[in-house]
Amino acid sequence: MKRLAYDSPNDAIAALAAPLAPVDVQHDCRDLLGRVLACSIVADRDHPAADVSAMDGYALAMRRPANSGEIHCNEEIPVTGESIPGSPPPDFSDFGVIRIFTGGMVPAGCDRVIQREYTIESPGNDSMPLGTVRWRAEAKLTQPAANIRGRGENIEAGEEALPSGVVVRSPQVAAIASFGVESASVRRRVRVAIITTGDELGRIDSATNETLPPWKIRNSNAHALRAIVTPRPYVNPPTMLHAPDEPEQLKQVVSDAVADHDIVLLTGGVSMGDHDYVPKVVSEIGAQTVFHKLPLRPGKPILGALYHVPDSATAKPIIGLPGNPVSATMGAVRFALPLIDKLAGITRWEPNPPSIMLDEIGTKTLHLHWMRAVRMTGPGTAELVVGKGSGDLVSLGASDGFIEMPPTAHHPGPWPFFAW
Ligand SMILES: Nc1nc2c(c(=O)[nH]1)N[C@H]1C(S)=C(S)[C@@H](COP(=O)(O)OP(=O)(O)OC[C@H]3O[C@@H](n4cnc5c(N)ncnc54)[C@H](O)[C@@H]3O)O[C@H]1N2
Ligand code: MOO
């Protein structure tokens, strides 16, 4: 049997990814949500900017004369001031305690905060307008620095809060907002073209009530692949194209798509049929075929190629996914998404799927890498979704994702899980 270019999907992905450089940088971007940072975000101030309280309670110094180094539970201690978030702290007197609220600045001289529930509070009067407190027994357990968030303990001014190459999502937005950053350099969005091929397909956006003769099918791959790519916020809405099973027209569509996009995904026409023109056309436009066929099911006929833009260091991947709906969708998740992430400039683009265990393994083994649709049954556990092969998009609809088992494997796991 002819040896295939790569023994595993990961090796094949690595080979396509190796020459890829991130897309260009766009400067002064203000709407950063969902974008990939092309610069680091630096803290403009310490965080926290001062020692602040993590609790509502009372700030004190254990060394003060009344405490003489320990908490006395029966003593009435005057409250001499209040530290309220948003205001500078009051002066601290050695002969009292400061009522402090979560986020309030800890006055200089205080060494801990005792939470309010460990105190008995008495209301104010004319001589002590802010009242007094007595400690409950639990207060004795408080250690130095308790309930104080130290100035700069999260980060100090001038340090890197976020590195380049991360996607800006909610937590990153929090850091960016906290350090007063209004705009930053990001990668421009990745341009993806999705080309479906085949004379059996109806129009991509054909009316749903369109009646098709039995020799025609609806173009479900176009919709499925668009749905795989679109949730990535750092990708432009993909360009949807279709080419008939006619080599010259297919060639034109593929070469136009390669010119205007960073990555091109095709479905159909990659196997052995008389009308499977994708491998030929890909090499005719000058792309280098990195692999055609992998030891993989479904999706064995998958094709991976690189178009090296003349007089430039830019390489653009072309992935010829098999037309069968299960092969096309699993192949897009497994192969296209990591490459898109690398093009997008994401540092941690390599697949790092979580692991799951199968409830039951079944009897079959395969001498190929086997992508199997599964449905989650509990935390970290899943069951196989029984289907009728790579054309069965109905059973696929009952799955949460797929696992990938290496050749001849036959045990419940753990297996890498690729979610939809
Ligand atoms: N002699 C051989 N025949 C086949 C082999 C082989 O090794 N030797 N491999 C089989 C495997 S495995 C697969 S997978 C398919 C891949 O075929 P193609 O990529 O050439 O795909 P097509 O023949 O164009 O289509 C296959 C199947 O998928 C349907 N299809 C295509 N496009 C769409 C779409 N956009 N939406 C929904 N469904 C689509 C198409 O109608 C076919 O039924 O080859 C096997 N054959
Ligand atoms: O790769 Mo094909 O999808 O197994 O039938």
C-alpha cells in the first residue's frame, strides 16, 4: 500500500502551519473585543493602586497601646474614622480603629482588617459619633495583613498585563479597561473563502421550500462550514463560493479565492471520481500539495496544500475537505480552525482539546485515526453517537462533538474531544 505523507492529523496540521505567518497588524483599533492583540498591554498604574480592604470591617494596628499585641474581646474600642471606597483614607489614630468598606484604602499604620461579623458594634453618641466595637472570639485568629489587598500585588506599573497574541474576551477587556487603554494594535481579521463543488448541489441560499429532483441535494456543507468559522470573532464573515464540476471554472474560482483570502476551504471533488478535479486544479494554480489522503476516517481523501504568494513570504493554506457532510465538518474543525488561529496571530493556536472518557467502547477497531461523533453524558464522559457513515448528517446533529482515537485503539479513553 502506498505510504501516506503523514501518519497523524497533528503532523499534517503542523506541516501546513509551519510556513504560516500572522496576518497584518491594524494600529489604533478601539473596538478590541474579539480581536487578537498584536502588542502587549502594559499596566499604567499599580493594581491595586493602594492597599485596600478585601472585606467590610475594621482596620487596626495590633501594636496599638490598647491591644498590646493581642485582641482583647471585652474592650470597647472607639471607631475614629471611616474609609469609604472612592475617598482618601482618614488618619489612623493608635487609640481606635477605622471602619472600612470593601475596596476602601487601608490607612497608613494599619496592619490588618477584621471583618464586621467578628465584631459587636455599638452605635455612636455625642462623645464617640462613629460608635465603638468589641471583638468576638473569631477576631483573635486574624493574622497580620489579613483582608488587605496589597498595593501592586496583582501587577506593578510598567509590567505587562496582557501579552500579544491573545484573543480579547471578557477577562482581557477587564484588564484593558482597568489600565486605561483606549486603543491598541491588533491583527486584521482573517479572510476565509469557502468553496463548495459539485453539480449535484442546489444554490447556497436556495429557498427552503425549493423542490429538488432526487439527483440534486441542498448545499448543507456551505452552511455547516460557515457555522464553524463564523463564531470566531477574529475572522471576517467567510466568502461563500460555489464551482461546478468543470475544471476551468473551478480553477478560476479557486485562483480568485486564493488571491483575495488568507485561507481557502473546499468541499467535495477530492477523491477518485472522474469529476473530482480539486487535486489537479490546486496544483495547476501553483499551490504545493503537502498531503493528499491521510490515515483518517472519516475524511481519508482530505487534501492540504500551500499557496506561496510569489515574491513574498506569505503562504496560504488550501484545504480540500471531502464532500461527505461528516468528513467536511469534522475536517474543518480538526484542520481548518487551528490554521485560522495561527493566521489570526494567536500564540496558542495549536489544538489542545480537553479529554473525555467513553461510557462504552463498542467492539470495532480501525487501523486509522478515527474521528467519532459523541454526545456528552456527564462531566468528562460521553457516549458514541451511532451513525450510518460519513453521509449521515442526521446522526451528526445528535452529537456534541467528536473524539479522535489513534489506530487500533480499543479502550474507553481518555480521548481528545473536539466540541462543535
Ligand atoms: N474509489 C474511491 N471512491 C471513494 C473513495 C476512495 O478512496 N476511492 N473515498 C470515499 C471517501 S472516504 C469520501 S469521504 C468521498 C469523498 O469524495 P469527494 O471529496 O470527492 O466528494 P464528492 O464525491 O464530491 O462528494 C461526496 C458526497 O458528499 C456530498 N456532498 C458534496 N458536497 C456537498 C455539499 N456541499 N453539501 C452536502 N453534501 C455534499 C456528495 O453529494 C456526495 O454524496 O469519496 C469516497 N469515494
Ligand atoms: O472519508 Mo469518507 O468521509 O470516510 O467517507
